[in-house]
Amino acid sequence: MAENPFFAPSTLPYALPDFGAIREEHYLPAFERGMADQLREVEAIAGDPAPATFANTVEALERSGQVLKRTATVFFSIASSDTTDGIREIETEISPRLTKHDDAIRLNRALYQRIKQVTTEDPEEAWLLEKYRVDFVRAGADLSEAEQERLKGLNEELTRIATAFPQNLLTASTASALVVEDVKELDGLSESAIKAIEKDGTYTLPLLNFTNQPALAELTDRQTRKRLYELSVNRAPENFDLAVRLATLRAERAALLGYPNHAAYSVADQTAKTTEAVEEMLGKLVGPATANARREAELLSEEAGFPIEAWDWSFYAEKVRKARYDFDSSELRPYFELNRVLRDGVFHAAGELYGITFTDRDDLAGYHPDVRVFEVFNADGSELGLFVFDPYARPTKRGGAWMNNLVDQSHLFGDLPVVMNNLNITKPAEGPTLLTFDEVNTAFHEFGHALHGLFSDVRFPRVSGTEVPRDFVEYPSQVNEMWATWPSVLANFARHHETGEPVPAELLEKMKAAEKFNQGFATVEYLAAALLDWAWHKLAAGERVEDAEAFEAAALERAGIASDLVRSRYRTNYFAHIFSGGVGHYSAGYYSYIWSEVLDAESVEWFKENDGLKRANGDHFRSALLSVGGSKDVMEAFRDFRGRDPRIEPLLERRGLA
């Protein structure tokens, strides 16, 4: 273990983890040493006889735990992107221990007293100091010893259950996959899509992690659509009980910390601040969205010639889109080849807007052969960071798309950022990877997160890049989606993969005309998920749930969003956003996407008013907002960029709800 690669910083460029040197047996010893090292460092800080200062307390905490941070960053990235049975076993063992370790720091009374004694005149230091104080209070630092002991028990149990939930879900994505023996049942899927899921004469279509599987829009066989849909909504049934337990424990934890429910606890340090603000905003959207969805359902049933069911919606939506707008979204796929989308679309837009450039680093290896590494440079040629790209789905990868940092930017350590994007695109058996427009949009979205990390220009890791409130973090990524359909960007990347011909202008016009079609469905399935999350986390301590499915149905009915035709984007049993990770990264936070979209719609309007894809615009967005990360009040950063507080009207107009 003297050669454990986590015991010292990586010597690779930008401190990129040396994936080739890392083996599974390195993780547990590195976690154990990392936790022990940090506890010693924390004890030294807490017991320092010198008066508490920012440097010897807060900055010292920022410097602590480097072995642990390196280990945890790589381990949890691999656990999400390319897991194994061994990784899962380690995750099950180490997650509760990490929770216990965090509690040992946050509930250290001597350390908390020192933090409260620190004063500083420096604005960035003062902001970080307040963040630490709030972190400790929210972690239970002000509780009595007996209350803290109960809190520790709750935290450990929450972590154990929330580790099992996504593990069950990953297993279910394959175990509940649609298996077909007769290829005729897959009529409607492209030849390449069928070839990609065939093995030994059997066709296996794994589940993606949301309710409406993309294949539902293409499969002509109604019974096959029904089977696929029902497999999707009924997967991982064991997770219902886990969800009930998680929501119940979170309610008890919130009460212990002085909040009426977990939702109130969750939003207190977000930009929304109060449950009332969230409920007011969501409430404004439910009526117009459900009315739109009802009108859409009538259109689709008319097209079908019978009352449609939930598994018919996507299929007939495509038919109506084609009839009404003469637009078939599958016609775009030949123009959206993955490498061209990335280089001539995503990278090109960033180059035009911010002046940055990208160089392949084939000499730097990822953790899987499909992973690619790019070096990123500023307009003046100076180094900006590394971008790691992992585009393909695989059985060892969790569903969805996400960004994370492998190295946080900070002036404290002199570190430049290493950021990663994960997508879940089906890898073809052979030939080019052709994307749907949704997949193109996702690539731009996730790269918006990557830019937030790459452009970070702050002193301290705790506030680096995307370390911002959860209901703000989606905003920069949503803004970046606008460039996917910006005319000059589209013209640059949307070219036929065989002929190189640009996508026909009339096809793009049809796509634009069809943009608001099916927005009722899209908004309702999202709002249903946000309101379902909210209902689980408005439970009060001691409130019992006997039947998770009955609770789900009643919650959606109460919210006025229940629909047999438009189910929640995630049902309780596969809502990993809110039932993974102990306290849950997005628990009582799924509203964040639409909350952030208010800022996004305002910002898109600003870019359009100011001539769009111009360096001056990009430089303003970068300097006022992207570069500051969480080092100041993010709404102040928004006002610095936009010049005013956000309005909801641009969002309502965009979603056809005005």
C-alpha cells in the first residue's frame, strides 16, 4: 500500500487522477487513511491555543482532508460511471462510515466554537465563514449531546438506505429490460438501434431512468409499447419501502433540527428560501400546463382513432407532429453525428462565445476506453483546465446525464479544474453514433455545467464552480442549451454524416415551428415529479405512510396534476434524484429545474437582445456570473449579469403557458 496512488497528489497534468494505476484494493485503505488524517488535522485546528483567525481555522479546514477528497472524488465517480460488484460492496461499507466521519467534524463542539470566534474584513473570506457557520448549524452543531447522538444514528441509517436505492435501480435497468425474441415486435426502431440491442438472436432494450422510454415514440406494435411502458413504471418495486423509510427518517431529522418538515429544511439555504415561495411558483404552472396537456391528448386520440393510453402518447405525438408541422424528428438524426456535435457544435459555440479552444489529449487515459480527455485553453493561450467526456451507456453506469469535478479550481491550492460530463447514449454496434435532438440538447446542457466548473476563478474549493445552491446550479447549463439551435452553430455541426450536406433549412424551420408542440405533456410530467418529491418531503415527523403507491396517487391528486395519460417523469420507485445520497442531493429540490429555468429564460432573452453569440456577451456572462461560483450571493451575481431581478413571463412564453 506504499504505492497507493491516493496517498499523494497525481503527477499527471492538472492532477488528473491516474486511472491506470488505481485498483479496487486501493480504495478502502485510502478512505481509512484519509479519514484518520483529516480527523487529526481537525483536532489540531480545534485544539489550537492561538486565538481563532480565518487562516488558522477556516482556511485550515479548507486545506484538510486532501487524501480523503482525492479518494472519494474518484471512487464515487467510478461508482456512478463504471461500477463493479466490488465497488458496490465498498460503497455499501464506506458510505455510512463517511457519514459518521462528517458528523465527527460538524458536531465537534470545540471546532464550532472556534468558527464562531473568527472575524474577517475580507468579503470573500466573510462569505465563506458564514457558509461554514451555516453548514455546522444545519448539521446539528447547536443540538444537545443526546440530540446529536440521535442525529448521528439517523444520518447513518439514511446513508445506508440511500446507497441501496440507486444500486437496486441500476440492477433493475437490466433486470426489467424489455426482452424480445421476434424482431417484428420492434418494428419502427432503426436498423442500427436494433443491431445495437441484439445478442444471440434475442433483443434486449434496457430501461433509461425516466418513465417515458424513447423507444415508445417509434415502436409501431402497441402491445410492445405497453410492455415496455409497464416494465418502466413497475421496476425496482423493493424501492417503494426504501422511499417510505427515507422520507420518514428525513422528516424526523428535520424536526430534530427545528424545521416542520424536510422540505423546509432543504430550501432554507437555497435561493427559494421558503416552502411558500416554491409552492406559489409551482402552483402558477399547474393549471395552464394541465389544460395544455388535455388539449394535446384530444389531438392525439383524434389522430389514433381511439382513446389513447399512456404508452401511446409519444408514438401519436410524433404522428401529429409530422401531420401538423410536416416534421419527423427522426429525419434529423443523420445530421447529428456525435463527434461533429461535440467538436463543431458544443466546442464551437464555446469558442465563439468565450474564445476558448480545445486540444485532444490522447496521452491521458480515462477509466474506460470510451472516455476522452481534452485540454482547454483561454483565448490568450493560457491553460484553463481539462474536460473529460464519457458519452455512452453501459450496464455498469447509472442512468441520466451529469457533470462532476475531478479536480476543483482554487487559488488556495493553485489547482486548475478537471471537469467531467457523463451522457447515456446507446453505442451502435458499428458505424457512426447518430443522436436524437434531445441528446444533442443534453450534450449542450451538460457542457453548460462543465463551463461553470472550468471558468471558476475563486480562492477556496468550498465555493468553486458549481458549489452553488441547488436551485441555481441548473441555470447556467440551461442557458447553454440555447446555442444548440442558434443558426450559425447549427449550420456548423448539423451536417449529414455520409454526404457532409448541411441540414436542410426547411427541416430546421419545421423543427422550430414544432418547438412548443407537446409542451403540455413535457411540463406536466416534470411538475408531477416536482410535486411528488414535495409531497414526500412535506411529511411531518411521526406521520406514517402505509402504502407508498397509494400515497403517490393521493399526492398527485391533491396537487391537481394526477393523470393516467401523463405520469410523473419519475415514479417513487425510480426517483433516484431524491432518494439517493442520504439527505438526498435533490430531495425537496426537484423544483430546482423550473426555478432555474426562470433565470434561464430571462438570460436567453438578454442574449438575443444583445446580438447573441458574441465574445462581449460571453465575457460578460463569464465574469459576472460563471467565474464567481459560490463565492458570493448567486442572486447578486445574476443581477450583476442581467441588471435586474428575474421575471417569470419569459418562462411562461417559452412553455406556451402565457
